[in-house]
Amino acid sequence: LRAVITGDEHLGFVLAWLAQQIQDPAEKTHVAIVLQGKQGVGKDIVFDFYLKKVLGFDRHNVKNCVGYQTADPTEDIFGKHAVAPANKVFLLVDEIKGDAMRPLMDKIKNFITCDHFNVNPKGQTMYSVSNLSNVLCTTNHLNPIDLEPGERRFVVFKCKSTKKDDTAYF
């Protein structure tokens, strides 16, 4: 994390944010992290490890996992019949872009802070679940989301490029 993502400046925040999900998964952080950096700096490697090796993500048994990864939040998180966020403590949203995220901003802001949300599986009865999800987004774009002054639900970190394309390191 120090070498690839934040350096010393924001390391404590990121570690505390991740630790919260392990130590007290029923208590959300109420803050989404956006990692902005050039392609090849290692954003995905670090959080793929967290998702798969720490949280135990299994693509074949997604319902039994506490983490989820998507590049399509419109469908997978906010779609009419989306079930992916149910019972997840960590949602990794890859490669966000301003044009795709702009129409979702109000939904995402609500999702970051709300205590419950409705799940509407196709062909089944809708039900409400506790919202345990903490959201981390990665992007290569300079303006991936629209933030208003004083925004309290997002923190954006510019990733370091010191390990960019360093295959020996990774």
C-alpha cells in the first residue's frame, strides 16, 4: 500500500478503512475511496489481493463471499434486479469514468451512507437487507466523479507511479 497506493501521507487512513471491514464488518466506514492513477501503477493488484486472499472472494460462489468486484456498477450494484451488494462488506468498482458515474452519483452517495437497501431478485419477492458495503473505486481518468466542495462521502487519492510497469516488483 505504501509503495503503490498512498505513500506515508495517507497510509494510516487506508489501513484503518480496510481494518474496519475485518474488525467490525457490521459497522460501515461511510466513506468511499477513489484511487486515481496511471495504468500500470498497481491499483488492481493490491485490492485484488485484499478481495481474494483476505476476504476470500470466489467467483464460483459469489453469494457466499463478503466482497465483490465489478466494472459495471449501473447493472451489478444499482440494476433493478442487482443482488451483488447483499451481505458484502467490500465492493471494488474498477475503471470508473465521469460520463458513466455522473448519472449514478446520487445513488452512490445514498448507498455509501444508508443503513439498508432493497434487493429485488428476478422472479422473487423484494426484501430489505442491512447495508454493510464499503466502496473502493479505481480509475485511470483525471475526473472520474463529480464532487461538490465539502463532500464528506468520498476521499480521492492519487496513486504513486514509482512502481509503474515494474514487473519485477509485482
